[in-house]
Amino acid sequence: MKLWLFLFLSVCLFTSPRSVFAYDDSFCPEHVTSVKIDNRVLTNRLKYVHNKSVSYLSSIQDSEGGEGLSFGYSPQVISDETAVETISDDNGCFKEIIVNVIIDFLDPTIYIASELPSKSPEFNYVFWHESEHARITVENNKRYLPYLEQELKRYVSGIRVHRPTTPQEEKSSKKYIYNKVTAVVMKNIEKINDMIETVNKEFDAREHKYDVWLYSSFNKKIKGNH
């Protein structure tokens, strides 16, 4: 009886959850995560170009999946830069990971078809329409930045790396973290751009009746010139 009890206690001791799921000290402990996103509109001045033809602007839109005549175009140039800083403890583990993302909205530029006379009703409408696209893009990027910050924080907080035993391993861990973080930034910026594209398409749908007026007015003037 005593022998059976000894064997039973021994089995319980060595197969207890604490023993089976012992802490793996080959991994670094949890780290502090800091994420900061700066966005800058480099200039609020809206530029416009009035020397490109309808056929030229239409060809650009066609290459981007558009169709039909295009009297205006407002490409938005947005750049992003990601910096990742790691602060190590005495064992070479990262006790803090700091992520800084800078998103720049470059000069918004509007292209208006040269066939539309300056200050004409058609010109003014296209200018307003493309200005709205520029505004929608910049404002919605700012609106969705907290979403990007939240996703980054959640992801970076969950990163676990092996405890480095050499300077080369520590360097590799830093590179691994940087590559992972920048991939997450790019992936989420693509998501944000998809959301903004949806908002722009909804705007175009609401303005469709004015587009019909614009096409009709343009075609009448073209026929009148022949």
C-alpha cells in the first residue's frame, strides 16, 4: 500500500501542468510596446494643371481601370516611412520596441482637361469635383490612422523572439522584427487605401448626374466646333 501511494504521488508530481508546461527561458520575456504615427500634409496649397487633353487623361484613367471620357484627374501621392527601435536588457532581450511611422501627404495636384475653357461652368465643376477627391483622400487617411496604430500595437506586442546568445543573433532578431513590422504597415495601409477608394467611388456615384451633364455639354461644344 505504501509503495502504491509513493508511485502515485511520484506520477502526479512529474506530470503536473507546471512541470509539463514549464516556462521556456529560450524565449525573451514580454516587452513594452510603443507605437507613434505622425502624419503631415506638406502643403495645403492645391495645385492644378490645365494643359492635358481629354484623351490623355482618359488614357491614364483607363490604365487604372477607369472607362469613358475623363475631364479631370487627381492622383494623391502618399509616402510612408517606418522606423523600429529596440532597447535591449542585459541578456540581449528586447525590453522595449518602439515603432515610429511617418505618413506624408504630398502636394495635391489636379489635372483638368485643356478642352475646358478656364473659369467656364465645366471647368469650375471639374475643379471642385477633383478637389473633393483630394480632400476625401487626405481626410480619410487621417481618420483611419488610429486603426493603423491599434493594429500595429496589437501585432508588435505579440512578437516573441528567441533569447539571443551572440551579437549576430541579436542583429538577426532586430532585422526580423523590422521586416515584420514594415510588412504589417504596408498591409494595413493597403487596407486603408481600399477603404478610401470605396468612399471616393460613393462620391462619384452621388455626382453621376453632373457627370452626365458634363459629357453632354462637352459633346455639344465639340459638335458645334465642326
